[in-house]
Amino acid sequence: MTRRVVVTGYGVVSPLGNTVEALWDNVKQGKSGIKRIQADGYENINTQIAGYITDFDAAQYLEKKEISKYDLFIQYAVAAAQQALAQSGLDLEKANKERLGVYVGSGIGGIHTTLEQHKAFLDKGPKRVSPFMVPMMISNMASGILSIKNGFKGPSFSPVSACATGNQAIGEAYLNIKHGYSDGILAGGAEASITPVAFAGFSKMRAMSTFNDSPEQASRPFDSGRDGFVMSEGSGILFLEEYEHAKARGASILGEVVGYGSTTDAHHITAPDFEGAANAMKLALNMANIEPTAVDYINAHGTSTPDGDKSETNAIKRVFGSHAYDLKVSSTKSMTGHLFGAAGGLEAVVTLKSILEDTAPPTINYETPDEECDLDYVPNQAVKTEINHAISNGFGFGGHNAVLAFKKFSE
């Protein structure tokens, strides 16, 4: 018997809102969450803009003593996961927690903690290093804390695959449920990497935008004037559930996960190879058992880098042929910035909302077409259009590719 996997809850923390509805409303309106950083340490770095979050209240989700013991990426994960579980309506007292798991990854983990504790070590010696340093910084701890707080004793997994992390977490959770190992899994990503050191590293790679005087226009995927990505932070987490399990408890179903493709370029540490991305899309469609012509919308990886956007465009053409020109393809990173390991989780939420509301969100800041990027990128304004099938792309440094296929739910 084929086990179907549905989504019954989702939650977010983002530069465009700390609830799904706030995020979606801003995305539909084409608003940007990118701002100039008002903090010390960035003055001599070429990039001084980010999708950083200024209105997150950890006390809504955590006790004061917990906040001091959890790195910011863990706090974001807890908030998004609590939203997802609340929406799902799952009764934690009655649930079989042996059959519930957590697949939440992070591309960088607790870099704030690492840097703060390293400074304490250098300034004051080893006795001033916190005993909580290690559990605060390791990337698996978002999954660990969520399992502990909710009592989920099923599988726990924390992929670290750069910008493909969120998609890979959701995809692997989907397979776990599909093949009968679990009934429900919290899945997605969390990231809080906005620090001067991280900025310096990416800046030296010339990977980030330097539109410092126009932050809201800095992320411009597929536009000929794009000059790099904009770093962002937050979390996006889904609660995936086996369909019969969700149906039996009368859960409201938000959408269905129907396919997942994961490949590696085996090409270069940072430069993408469109063949790997194309193969991941093909695998996702094959698993979903849908023809390329059935896809209505693609939430693109679209980071606003010159090579990356061109490569993704070529991959889409390779997979979809002439249908590529009929597709709606947009990059919501034009508004949210790039959340690294959390990008896939956040963009899965946006993709599901796109299907639910038959609305393709825009790629903002699209002003001057690039002849090598010639698809319909939904420029600057959302478009009402029927969306029954959609895919969401995630590609990461190291050549990691992870693609999710979603479907409008029907009995």
C-alpha cells in the first residue's frame, strides 16, 4: 500500500514576519525584508546589508533560563516548530511519540555561540568558557531540543548540506514516512549566521551583493544587474504526516508532498553545474509520477548570483523543454534574502501557500532582463494562476541539490 505524506502544520521566523500569514502577506505584496545592518563590526566589510530579524520575541516560546542556553538558531527552530504543531492540532498527550520524529538541519549551526565563546577563551581563559558551549553550537541541537521538548522518540536527523539543508530535511522526512517508519515528522531548517566573521568570509568570495545604499533592491534574482546574494536568517518548519494518520484525527490538510530528488554535482565546491540540478528535478518528478507539463510553478533557488541564476535557468530548460516558457518561476529570495540552511523550509511554506491560494509570488527588483535568463520570473507583482503542482529547488555549496515536489491536496 502506498503511504501518502501530507502537511498539516507549518511555522516560520523570517525577515518578513514571524508567522506564516505575515510572511505570506508580505510576499504577495512584493515587500523586501532586507535592511542595512545597524551594528558594530561591519564597517570595513564590502557588504553591510542583510535580512536580519529585529522583532523576534523568544519569550513567546521559551522560558528565560532556556533562552540563555539556546543559540539563536535553536530559538528560531523552536518558534517555527511550535507554530507548526499548534496548527496541526496534534494532541501530544494522545500521540504515539515512538512514531514521531524531528528532521531539522542547519547549514552553519551556532556560529554566534562559537564566536562568543572563542572571544571569552582568548580574553579570560578556559575557565570562562560556558559549559553550555557545545550543546549550543552543534548543528544537530535544533532537532535535539525539539525532540526533548515534545517527547518525540522516533527518528532524529540533522542534515548539514549548505543551502540544500532545508529541502533535504523535508525530503528525507517524506521518504521516512512514505516507507512506513514514522507517522509524523517535524522537518525543515533553522539559521542564524549574520555575524561580521561570516560576512567577511562570504565577502572575500565576492558572493554577496554590495547594494549597500539600496538594501531593498539588493537581491535581484535573474536580473542582469544582480551581483550576489543577501544573507538572511530565520526558520521554516513543516509538520509532515502520513495521510491516514492525519485523516483519522480529523486534521486539516494544507498540501501533499509527492516527490523528492537529491543529487550531487561532483563538479566544484561553489560553482554550480546545471546537470546536477536538472537531475534532481527529474528525480522529484519521477517520484511524484507527474509529467513535466503538469508542473505549474517553480519556487526557484534563485540566489541572485550571476552564475547560479543562469545555471538554474539552464537546468529548468533541460528538464521542462518548451514547457519551461509556460511555467511561472519566481525567487522569493528577492524579498527574504537567503536563509542558507533554513531557505528550503521557508520556501516550502511559501510554495504550499502558493498552491493553496493559486498565486505565484513575484520576483521583485526584476528591472533589466538577462538574455541568458529568459523565463517568466513573475516580475515584481504576484500573479493569480491555477497551481496544482509545484516544485521548490534548493542547491548548496559542495554541489548538493535537493528538490521537493508538492501537490494540491485532494481526497
